[in-house]
Amino acid sequence: MTTLARRTPVPATPPPPPRTAEAEIRRHELAAFLRHRREHIAPEQVGLPRGHRRRTPGLRREEVAQLSAVGVTWYTWLEQARDIQVSGQVLDALARTLLLDPSERAHLFQLAGAPDPSPATVCPSVTPALRALLEQVEPFPAALQNSRYDILAYNSAYSLLLCDLDAVPPGDRNCLLLSYTHEEWRSSIVHLEEATRTMAARFRAAMAGHLAEPAWKTLLKRLRTESPAFCEDWDRHEVVAHRTKRKEIINRHVGRLVVDHTDLWLSPGLGPRMVTYVPADEETRARLEKLHAIALERRT
């Protein structure tokens, strides 16, 4: 009697993920954006002669491809909204060829769903109106921050809240970095360990959407290099959301402050925000008024 061996069923190859309607819309928006920008750049703006037989408004596709060092067919597919992969380096070259300003460049990378390898150093969210608003909330300390905890702008009261922020190099004005590495900033925070652990957890939650972005990776590497305490908190893999919280600060100019920390978001997502510190009692209010006066005197 012959025994037939049982065949192990071979699992079927999973089908490719379906093309979402959102991805298709993004491709068509990207194609239209590229065509529009290409058609509105004169050849002279990129060092090309106009010639007498030019019928295409602006640049030709092959000219954009040549200036960006990409294939003509590939670029044509991009303008036809084909489902192709686009790297950050190629998008960077296209942005330079098409003379995109910072807002247009950010829009290009957002449509392509790719991280920007060279993000703009100037945050477009810091408008003159927002700077004026920072001044209007004084004597309450307030600052504009992004989701990476970079301090983008701040008012006079905030400049002396936790340290002499004007004396900190612009590249080091990051709340997370200062909370782990700057001694005066750290000594001003009551319940420091709880505060830093919470910030690390918030940073981890925010970084989930920016894992490939150079600026985020650079900050993380610096924190891990310069602060063993951050490494310990980071390795907990904790994640928390932003929320209003009462804080205690020991200010070297006016003493103990009890404030309510509030984040006022400037966009639908967890991006740039205005951070405000409102006094929780009358004594703190009076001390913040005194701190504001000291800051104004120092800046004059």
C-alpha cells in the first residue's frame, strides 16, 4: 500500500496594496504643480537661450530633465501622474531647477510624500502678525515652537523665563536639548525628571511622522550623544500626547513662579504652536510683570 505524502499548502502571494484615492489625487496634483511651474519659468531665468522657434511657454520637459539630471521619459511620466517612486534627492534637484521658494518647495515634497533632505531654515509660520501677537500677550511669557521643540521666536518675558535665552546660540535654542544639557535651564525647572521624561515621550510620539527627516535624526543623535539621562528616558519607549499642565519654575530674577502651560496649535496637525505661560496666582502675576520689566531693560 502506497502512502501519499501530504503536500504543505503554499501560501498565496499577497496582492499588492490597493492604490488609494488619496495617493492618486496627490500624483495628479503633483503633475499639475510641476507643469504649472515649468510653464512659468522663462529660459533666461535658468541660463538657456530663448530661440525663435520656441512654442512651449516657459521651459520644455527635456530642459527641466536635463537641468535636474534626470531622464526625460521619467520626468514625462511624473508630469503624467504615473505611479512611480520619487526620491528626495530628485525632488531637491527639481525644486532648484524650477526656482521654488520655501513654501513651494515644502508643497512639492508634501505632494510627493517624501522627506525634504534640506528643509528650510526659516519657518514660514513665524509671520509678522505672530511676532506681534507674542508681544501683545506680555507680560506673560510666550514662544513659537515646532513639533521638534525648536524655539522659532519668543517675547521678552520668555527670554529670561528659564535662562538668558538671547545668550544661547540660535542652533541650540531647542527646549528638549536645553532641558537635558543646559544647567541654568535645568535648575529652573521644578520636578525636572518628570518634565524631561514627559518631553522625551512627546518627542517620540511626534517623531513617528518624521523618521526619515535629517533634522529630526540629527537632533536625536545629538541628544543621545550629549545626555545619558535622555538615553535612559528614550529607551523607555514611552509615548504621551500634549496637554495643558501646571508648572513650577524657579526664576533667578524674581523667584518661584506657578504657571499654566498651554499649547495653541497653528495648524490642524501637531506642528508649529504658540506656547504660553499664564500665571496661576496673583503672586506669580506680579513676579511676571517684574520679570518683563527686567527683560525690557536688558534689551534696551
